[in-house]
Amino acid sequence: MSHQSIPSQAQAVHWKTSDLASLDAIGLYRLLRERVAVFVVEQDCPYQDLDGLDDRAIHLWAEAPDGAILAYARVLPPGVSYREASIGRVLTTSSGRARGLGRDLMQRTLSECARRYSSAGVRISAQEYLVAFYSSLGFETVRGPYLEDGIPHLEMLLSPD
């Protein structure tokens, strides 16, 4: 799979999509560094980020013109985490916040899911404080709340159209 770059109209953001094999070492390092910065350091949540699933994922992210990562998510195919496709590791970096990138990221990620796995639906494990955001995208709570890595989460489902 080749690495794609899709320029965004807003704020000179470049959206990229890649599988793991198409990322170079520096690009992968930058993505993983931001995942650790947000989930482990900012959220003070020591957990095993490298869970053995990145090689099966499609990675989507936004970059600033200088190459800084602004937002990121990964898509897992149906049958890996859930029967449906799943989206996880969703983040906006401190330099990407308050720019509407979270919604743009999720819309692009959902479009990627629909393109690749049109009849599967999408299931997520959402941090509880973001339930209203995910609900606004069409997700419905199907389980929870429960603790995941010490943080309250809800399992949410977006049924296929």
C-alpha cells in the first residue's frame, strides 16, 4: 500500500493515510512519539501502547507544513478487536487542538472505514468525557461505563448504513 497525502483546505494541514509497511522509520517514530505524549504522559496513564496491532492497522494523521503531527487515529479491520472495524488511538496533539481537527480526523477515518469495510459497522472504546462528541458522529453507546487503563470508557457502535 502506498503512502497518501491529502491536503486539507483549513490551516495548511496535510492529511496522510498509510499502512505500517509504507511508513519509514522516522515517520513511524513521530507517530508513536505523539501517541505516548498524549496517552501516557498527558493522561498519566502507563499502558502498553505497542499492542501488536499496528501492523494490521491503517494509520491516518494530520501534519502541519513543518511536519509536526497534529492529529492521529488508527483503523483496525473487522475481526481484529471487534466483529466490526474499529477506530482507536484517536488523538489531537497540543499544537493541533482548538482547530477542529478532531472532527475532521473522525470524519476522514469514518470515510476510510466505509470505503474499506462498507458493511461492517464501526465499534470504538470511547473515553467517557468524549461520548457527546462521538454521539454527534452517529455512534450509540452499547456498553459501559467501564475502566480501561484506569480511565472511564464506553463501548460505542456506528451501525452500517
